[in-house]
Amino acid sequence: MKSQLFIRLLLPVFLLASACGTKRLAVLKDDGKIEASFIQINDVYEIAPLANGTSGGMARVGQLKKELKHNNPNTFMVMSGDFESPSVYNSLKFEGKAIRGRQMIDAMNVAGVDLAVFGNHEFDIKEDELQDRINESEFQWVSSNTFHLKNNTVAPFEKLKGGVLEKFPESYILSIKDADGTTAKIGFIGITLPFNRADYVHYTDPLSSAKKIYNQIKDSVDVVVAVTHQLMDDDVKLASEIPGLHVIMGGHEHDMRLQKVGNVYITKAHANAKSAFVINLAIDKNTNQVNLNPVLKTLDSTVLLDSTVNKVVNKWIAIADSSFAEQGFDSKAVLLANSEPLDGREAEIRTKSTNLTRLITNSMLKAYPDADASIFNSGSIRVDDILNAPVTQYDIIRTMPFGGGVHLVEMKGNLLQQTLDAGMKNKGIGGFLQHGNINNEINNTWTVKGVKLDPEKVYKVVITDFLLSGKEANLDFLNDKNPGILKIHPEENNPRNIKSDIRLLINDYLMGK
């Protein structure tokens, strides 16, 4: 009797448990559908937020990754090139070594970057420095057309991990799985424009390389993604030539771009993590359908700073601020509370003057009221970005991270003409010259203060240390041994002398406006 009672009491519990178990099994049954999210950033040179802390910053990127990953474990972050240079940190040292992108790799590791491709600026730094940064990275690299040239041998770049050298793959396949057991494979191609011809880098043709890798992997994956760092026109051509791509996560322009070519989305976020693209991917393996939904996420003050990433960022800020203070800078001081955007993008400043280059040449002229003109090389501007107000001393430091002094030089008109002509031939590279009080007229003649340049006249020209060294491309004749240089006015040997550092000179000019 007792046993029958026990069975009657136990039976409802058993049936309830069975029902719950059946329901649970039904929920976990593979439905053939799976979703993934990709956070795409590109052209990030600053680990800390800009615009008085309200825009960008790797801590906001890390927070976005954390929030999205909480909702979907299949959330990944992609860096589409240009993150180790240019940076003001590259002119600083820590623990006896040049930093050279170490701060960015540190921040990327903690923020949760999963995959990266080379940008052209990765090759601004020396070969051994780049290798150190690669070894420090905790994320996957993919490189389909960019290889290591060493001892006249072309081979993949490598990362030293756990005492073992791992070759960079030409393609990478990411396997994902969701809670009900649905699996999918996402293939990645990594393309870099052959812009920076560093002597330790070998490029293959971007388009043909992408086609080759696409054909190799397309039948073994559910989705193919091209992560690129090249011009938008080249991305459009890539999408046209390989219509089977699902998305091109690009970089290089610094401006946000969103375009669809056929069925291929092309996405590029704003530089310096002012925004990120969140690309939501839905794969239906039952129908072989793939749906993409790219959404631009502005990383402003409404996005929290991840505390773990922010701790790393603040460590590097303290290192930098200490070094800046020793050089006479207050990095947080506001110089222009209101200003039109100042254009320091390489594509602009290496082909023409901009409001930023004119600001610099004007500051040089202000420091020497008796000067006829001022000249500096575009390559000394390394920010490759647009500066938005408020503009701080830190913005000036990151614009011209290498600093250097300026001098008043008396030179013959024929040497000035030779210099200006050579600078014009340097269009497109760092040796393209910016000048104040000098114009190139329609008939290709030069004027100084509105008057045609006289080869026999002596001109007083404000010029930078670097230009006067003769080390600029096609301007090796411009040095203190040239007989066309009649006098170099001596400067006070004092680190607080604003003429000892062009950045101090610019600060002084802006504070006086």
C-alpha cells in the first residue's frame, strides 16, 4: 500500500521532469540557422578618446564588444588596418625602447580584437619593431597579398607564440557554433594596398590575390569576408570582380563609407574609433541564404568606457603626459575652443595646401616678423586625420610627433626657386612642400609676397631643421653647405625657446589668436 502511494506521488514528478526534458531537447534541436556579429574598426591611431574625452577610444570599443558578446557569444572584432602608426607615441620611449605601436597592441589585446590585417602605416616602423608588435599581439592576422621580404626571400610574416613561429595565413576560416548546435564557417581574405614600399615588405597584386584566395576557400565555407585596407575605388572593383563575396570590411579613407555593389556590402568606419560598424550576419543553412545588416554605431559619450581597457589606456596616457611635460607641453590645454575642421589627411596635404598647413606656415611667419616666406615638408605632418574642435596641445603633438626646430635662413633666389620646383615634383609624397607667402601662379612661375621670385635677390625664409639637413627626397641639395645659403641665423640654445620645437611655436601662435 505504501509502495503504491509512493508511486502515485512520484509519477507526476517524473512526468513533469520528462515534459521539461522534452521541451529542453526541442529548444536545443539544430534548426540550421545561426547568427554572428562583427564589430569593424579601422584606422585607429589613438587609444584614448578625443574631443575632450567624448569621442572614440579603445575603452569604448571594448565596452561595445562586451555588450554585444553578452547577447551573442558569436561576436567578433575586426581591425581593418592602420593602428601601429602614425602615432605621437612613436616618438616616445618606455623602458628604454621606442614605443612604436606597443600601446595600441596592448589596448587591442584587452579590448578583444579577434582579427587584423596590415594597413600601409604598419610599415612606417622598423622591421624589428613591427616583429615585436606582432609577437605581442593576441589576435589572429590574415595576409593574402602582403609578405615578409628577408634576405631576398619572400615568405609569410610570422608570429612567435609559445616559442613556436606561426606563419600568417593567406586565408583564415572561423568556425562558429550556437546553442542549438548549428555550425558555420566564415572565411577571411586580407588585402593591403601596396602603398608603403618598405624594404622588408613584398606585395602581390591585391585583386588577383583576392580572386585566388576566394576560389580556394569559397566551396568550404558558408560566408566569405574580405578585410581590406585600400582605396574605396579598389574595394568597389573588388566587389564587382568577386560578386560572391558577402561583405568587404575596409579601411584607409578615414571617413565613414557604406556602399552596396551588387550583393556585396562595403563598410568603412570613421577613423580613431569615432564609430564602428556592427555587421550582423544571419546564416540559414537549410536554404543557403545569408543575410547581412551593417549598422553604424557612433562611439560617443553615450557609450561607457570599459574599466579594464580604460586602465590600460590610462597607463599609457600617464607615460605620454610625463614625457610631454618634460618637453614643455600641457597636453590637455585647449588652443582652439572653436574652429573649422583642420585637414591633415595625407592624400590632401601631400598634393596641396589645407587650412592646417596654412596654420603652420603662418605660425612660422609670426615667429619671424622679418621673414619673406616659410617652408616645411608635408611629411612632417603624421596625423593623417581631420582635427575637430576643441583643438588641444595634444592635437598639435600628434599632428607633428617628431617636432624639430626652425631657423631663419638667408638664401639666394635661385636656390629658393630650385627648392620650390623640387617640392612641386614631390607631389604625392612627404617631400611635397608647404609654404607661406609663396604662390605658384597659373603660368607656373613663383611669387613671394605677391611679387615674381627674383633669382638674384636674397630672401629670408623660415625653414625647418629637417629640410635644412638635406635628407628630404629630391632635396638633398638643400643643406648648410650649399653656397646659395648665405646665412643661418643662430637661435638661443634653450629648450624653452619656442623656435627649438615647431610644435611650441604653433602653440604660441594659437594662444595669441
